[in-house]
Amino acid sequence: MTAHKKYARTIDAAFESLTLDGKRLDYVQAYAHFDKLSQKRKPDEGWKRDLFWLVFHLTIEHGKSIAALTSGTTGPPKRITIPRRDLVNSARLTADTFDLREGDRVLLCLPCEYIAGKMMVVRAMALGLDLHVIDPRGSVLDNLKSNNDRYRFTAMVPLQLHRAIQEDHARVERQFDTILLGGGPVSAALEEDLQHLKTAVFQGYGSTETVTHVALRKLNGKERSDRYTALGRVTFATDERGCLVVRTPHLKTKEHVTNDLVDVIDGTHFRWLGRIDNVILSGGKKIYPEQLEARSGGLIGVPHFFLAMPDDQLGEAVALALETDIPPEELVPDILESLTRVLEKHEWPRRILATKQFRRTASGKLIRQL
């Protein structure tokens, strides 16, 4: 990570050109390219439409802002407006953090419906990066036309990286210098797999409201850590609930109150515990379902989550929900045997429930209700 540096492109001129696969396009040419791509899309290729509209707003409309949807994890997704200055300042914060320089090749493998994908395009334009775009669905490695091109930086969701290292560990090392993970939890099993990967992998903390990541933790290598470190001039505090307050001097909105319970170490470091909405208060102990799921991720072969159930003795007890067609009684013995190896006794689920399909947000995040 490096100190803040001056940038050749001003905020007003940030979206006047785009380098795409090594070819520099002015904003009209960039618009025309993605217009053509969108017109040729198939009915199930909504990602091409979303990419086109993003480029349209940034270029032809000369937008002072773009609209983005919040994740919808704790309620209906909200549409918010992000000013141009915030977009560029966030892109510069990423460049300062990862020492990204004009001409560096980067990969867009996320849909542009949500902020993570949008910001990969913004970074490419505002920083003069060389952008390569692939279908965000399916295997990242299969969707790359070349198995030798090296990418200085990309953002993925954990499932994409998990699949890639299972398919071809050596190819991931060969093609990716730095990978930023977001959009979902990183399981203990995936984190352990990453210890044998030479590619630098980080987990970001952020949201649509903070214009993606404002803190990072390294997941592998000598700098591996269980705590998040603030980027730039970002600082942290907690409110009366023990939830994180993020102070962002580089953005128009200077303070963001979250529903994330954290252990703040100092003004620039914290450990994430879980969402306040999900905490289980069992027998006087606070149990964080997300931490249980990080430990159980590699042991239970179906999608699952932990939740609170009323209990006469404990107030609330831990329950386990499974997404499966198999009757739970057929799975219970093996699941309980596995969980006793990674969970404390007071964390063991007292009930195991099964349903054919969990509810999810439009971005694919679990809605923790049955």
C-alpha cells in the first residue's frame, strides 16, 4: 500500500475515455461499444444491459451522479444517489491502497447492477486502467478467453474465487496479482485454502453507502489478519449499541452508522462480530451466527445458516436451517458429529430445520428468515 498521489485526470474529466483491452476509446466510442454489446444480448444477459446503462450515465449524460441499489439484506433495497466526486474519490482510495497505476490491466467479472461492479468500471475510467470485461455468471476461468493474461487487480465474490481455485489453483496464481473479495462472508474453509495461494487476497468491508470498501483485511500471506484496517483517512467508532460508525472524510456524507457489531481496537482497526439483527442471546451469552457459519462452511454440504429460536430455559436457542430436499433426520447425525468439532457446546443447534429453497435478495444474499 502506498501514500496518496496526484492524479492526471481531474474529477470533471474522469469519464472522458476508457481503455478497453489495450485500446483507448473516447467517451463516445466507449458508449458505442457497450451499446452494440447490449443490443446483441440474449434474454438472460441482463448484465450487458446494466453495463451499457452505467457507461451511458457516465459518458453521454455526463452525469453528476449515478444511482445504485443497497444490498437489501435487512430490508427492501434502497435506491441511493452517489455523486461523481464520491465515485472518483473512492476509485483514488483504491488506487492509493493497491498502488494501481495508469495502464494496469484489471478484470470486471461482477455484474454492474450493484456498486461493486459499477466501481470496477469507474476505477478503470477515472484511473486510466486497462479494463477487460467477461460474463459474470459461471466460472471466471472458463469465461476468460486467454489463460495467460495477467490481471493486476480484480474484485470477486467468495464463491467465484472458491470455484476458480478448485478448478485450477496454478492458473489463478498465474493470472491474478491481487483479488478483492466482497459481497458475502468468507468461510474458514476458503480462508484456509487461500494460505497456499501466492495471489494476494483481501476481504473488503464496505457498502453501497460507503461506495464499496473503506477497510481491508489480508486473508493470506505474512500479513494475514482477523482485523480490518481503515483505508486513507477513514476512521471508526461505535454507537451505544456497539455497532460500527464509519467516518469517511473523502465522501460527501461524512458519517455512516451501521448495524454491524464490532470490536473496535482503535480508531483505524476493528474485528467484525456480526449483524446486530442476527445475534442470538442464549443463556446470557451472545452468539454470532456469521461466526458459526465461518466455521461450519466446509463441513455442511448444503447452503445453511444459524438463527435464534425461542427457548423456555435459555430465552433463545441456536437453530440450524438447511436448504435441501433431503429430510433433515437423514442428515442430522453426520451434521451434529461435524459441528461438535468446531462449535462450543453452548453453540450447538438445538433444532435443525430444512426447506427446499431459502429466500434471497436480488444480489443473492441470504434473507435469514424461514
